[in-house]
Amino acid sequence: MTGGADVSVPATEAPSKRLPLLLAMAMFVLVVDTSIMNVSITAVAEDLDTSVSSVQSAIALEALVSAAFILISSKVGDIIGRKRAYVIGLVAYAIGALAMTLAQSLTAVIVFWAIIGGLGASLLLPAMQSLIHGNFEGAARAKVYALVGASMAIAAAIGPLIGGVITTAWSWRINFLLEVVIIAVVLMGIGLVRDVAYTGDRSVDRVGAALSVVG
């Protein structure tokens, strides 16, 4: 669903040295978010006066939404622009994290964190891959992919530890507030990202899109 040619940034337009770090920060938040939620289940359930199984269901729903719509969102990014999809994905994820900071019910968690945040992740991931490919060339591109991959691994490894410490010492809500701060920093540097033009077919395979969600 995402075929077609991408236009990379000319070699004379070297990207900012800060851009790889900002991309890595965006990936870090994506991965650490679920890790933090998993270690905070009990605290979240007690604070929102709900059951642990209900919070687990919200976590499963977030993963399901992001997985079900990632192919469709990738096509959406092709149509509206990869940079715009990246920004919308970040904002949606920030909305989900902010909702967790302020949530007073499980409904808020499901609507804002699981559904809106999940859709944000489905937009953000494919857009980020296209932007890395289009903003960097050769060895620089390989280094950025390595950095983003490393941030993913680090987030998966230390996310439960960070989340557990903050939840135990202060509040599980602070974890998500910190995510909002990181996303804000990433968005402040959005001007460093050059959009990547899409020149492929813009038609939408509606049957394939429906089957991907069902699958």
C-alpha cells in the first residue's frame, strides 16, 4: 500500500546534527510508553477505581489499534505528506500521554490513550521510516537507523525500571507527563525535518485496507 518512489534530500542539503537525536527521542517515547503502562497497571487500576483486567484490556486495545491501522496510516502519510503524518502522530501520542496524566476514569484511558494514541503510533512509525530514508544518505542514513533502533532497545530495557521507580516513589502520572515533555521537545525541532515527496499511486485499496484491519 505504500509503493512508489521517494525523493531524498540532495547531498548538498545536509540535515541538522540534532535531527537524529530527535528522531531517536520520538522512537524512545513510542516504546517506553507501553512498558511504563505495563508496570503501572496496579497503580492505575487503584487510582481510577477499576480492575487490573480492565487496564490490561486497554493496553491490548492500544496495541491492536496501532497494528490494525498501520498499513492504512502509511498510505495516509503518502497522501497527506510524511512530515504532516509524523507531526499528527506525535500530537496524537502527546494527547494520549496527557490524558493519562489527567485521567479520572478508564473511559479516558480507552478513548485518548488506547484509541487516539494507538492511531498516532500507526501514523508515526511508517512516516518516521520514510523521513529517515529521505533526509539522510549513505553511511549517515545507516547511522540514524542504528541510533533509532538502539533507542528502541534501550526503551524496552529500561522502561519497566524507570516506570517502576517513578510510580513507586511519586506517581504513575508523572511517567506520562515526562512523555509529553519529550514529545514537546521533538515537536520544537520539527523545522529540522524535510518532507519526503511521494510520487507513487495515490489511489486507496479499500478492500485491502479493510482486510488488513480484520487481519
